[in-house]
Amino acid sequence: MPIEGNEAARAAERVARESYGRLVAFLAARTRDVAGAEDALAEAFAAALHAWPTEGVPHNPDAWLLTVARRRQTDALRRRTTRQAGEEHLKMIADEIEAAAEAADEIPDRRLALMFACAHPAIERGMRAPLILQTILGLTAIDIAAAFLIPPATMGQRLVRAKNRIRDAGIPFGVPDKELLPERLDAVLDAIYAAYTKGWAEIGDAASLELAEEAIWLGRLVVGLLPDQPEAKGMLALMLYTDARRAARRAPDGAYVPLEQQDISLWNDSRIELAEGLLRAANAGGPSGRYQIEAAIQSAHVARRTLGADTWPAVLALYDHLLALSASPVVALNRAMALGEIEGPEAALAAIAPLAADKRMADYQPYWAARGHLLARAGLKGEAHEALTLASGLATDEAVRHYLRGQIAALADG
């Protein structure tokens, strides 16, 4: 039955959000050609946008897309790999995909296998998490570049090289044996958490909410697979602590609400309880890594807001430990904000002074917002106005921009 083009486009967009990684992982599993799988799927989506407005959205859009992508992929493979792969091999791949497409809701989920392929030691270490983000969650090179503080063009080139590396090196798709899992785990956790933070940061976008939920689901999957890995539990706890505050970070009129002003009755107690249990299990399971420490910091914030405990010294000590592990400018910035709560804004400003020379901070909105906040507290209104104006200009969320404009106006009033 013919339908409106917009409705077909929305259906294709929904399927892309929900199934992109699952379809790419399945298409690439046999060929190990991630880029080829992405190209075939892109052509399938283009075909859907052409066909669905007149033919109607199929009962099983995933199977429809898989069938079309399979044809494109097989044709491309036949053109490219005649010398390396015989018709029998191509037919086997096509038959497998065809069988999956005909099996209605039973398309095998090979995302975890693809994630660990992307985290293979043959892939450049710094590209493992970005590669997972693009192949599993369909994030663009621009989005990934922003998360990893790398220029978009550079990120795009590196992603292409990493995908070629999987194909050329013949990296197998599969969950490695348990003894090999830990060496690939960091990249998998980093990718899942980066996806979560993107889903958390873009408030008001339904796709971002789904991305955050998808990241939590993947986190649960990894914890289930690796119940003895403390960092996996720590990362899942960290996501749950953060997500527990989702309903409180916006006022009824949509205004941004900072952590210290949130209505804690809106916090999701069950998620906090689950996070606390995971963190206890993680801490009992081995040495503290990045995610365990960040989850512990969130736990301290919860204790301060819910119990009235003075946890700033504990937060600062945890940031000290985290900074020693990571040497990250973002951690240094957050540590300085905790220091400011204990020793005052002047001490925090001195702590972040070295970050002014870090080029990665030039366009990092939280840096300018934090700097403006500290300068205002220190009574340096002119410099605070400049920093907050920069922060407002860099903000991608209108509610955050409105909040910062309010801070700027308060400087004039005060």
C-alpha cells in the first residue's frame, strides 16, 4: 500500500537506529569486509527510500534490507574477488544471508563478535574504540572525532585504514577465548561508554536516548560475558549512576538543571541501587581501573546529595588517582572543579591554568563553562564574561546555552 514518503523515511531511520550494527555485523562476518558491508547496507537503505513509499514498509524491514544488501554485497564481491574466492564461496555467503533474511526475526546477532574483531591487536590501539562506534552504532566520523578530540578528516582517514586492516589481515569475527579477552576489553568498554556519553549529552533527541539505552544494553551483555572483569562492572555502574539522573536534569519547562540543583526525588532509585551493587562487586573483584574510579566518584556525588555527606575530599582523592592513571585534560578539569569546592575558586583556577595551552581545550565547551564558573566565583567578572560567552557559543544544546546566558546576565546584576 502506498504511504507518504516521510513515513517511509521515518521507518528507514528507525530501522537504521535499531538494526544498523546488527546488520553490518552479520553482513561482514563471513567476508571480514566491514567497509563493503557498510556500502551494501547503504545501498539497501537507498533502495528502501525509493521502494517503501510506493510498496509500503515491509513486515520485516531488517529482512528486506538484508536481502537487498546481500545482492549488492555478492555482486561487489564477485567483481572484486574473483581471483581469491570462487563462486562456491560466494554462493555459501549468499545462501547464509538469504536464509537469515527468510528467518523473520531470527537474524543472528554478531555485534559482539564484530566488536572484538575491531579490538584485535592488529588494529591500531587508538582506533579500536572509534572503529567499534562506527561499525556497531553507525556514528559518523564527525561525531567520533568530537568524542576523541581528533580532527574529523584525520578520524575519517584512520577509520578507512582500520576497516581495510580487518579485511587485509583476515581478522576473524568471533569472541576470543577467555584468556585473550582482557587485552581487547579496554577498547570495547571505551566504545560502549563513548556511545553512552553521546546519547547522554544530546538531550531531547529520541535517537540519542535510544543510543544511551543501546550502550547500557551492550554493557550488560559484556558483563554477562565477562562476569569476572571488574572494569566491565565498573563501566556499567557508571552508566547506570549517570542515567539515574536523566529525569532530573531538565525542569518542566525544559531548562537545564545542574547536578547541585537537581530534585533528587526524580532520581531513579532502582538504577542507583543496581549501580551500587555493581560497584561493590567490581571493587571486590580486583584493582580499580578508570571506570571503577569514575563510578566511585558518581557514588560519592549520590551520597552527598542524598545523605548530606561531605564527600568532596573523597571525590578529589578519586580524581587524583584517576589523573595519575589517565593524564587526561578532561580529568584534570574535573579534578580542579572538585578542588574548587574544597579550597576555593582561586586554587581551582591555578590547577587548570596549564590547560590553557592545550589545543584540545580551545573548542571544548565544558572547559570554558567551568573556567567561567570559577572566574565568576572569584569575582573576576570581565574574564568570567569572556569565558562564559565562549562556552555559550560552543554549546550545542539550546537549554545549556540559555543557562549560560543566565550566568552571563547574573554577572551584570551582581
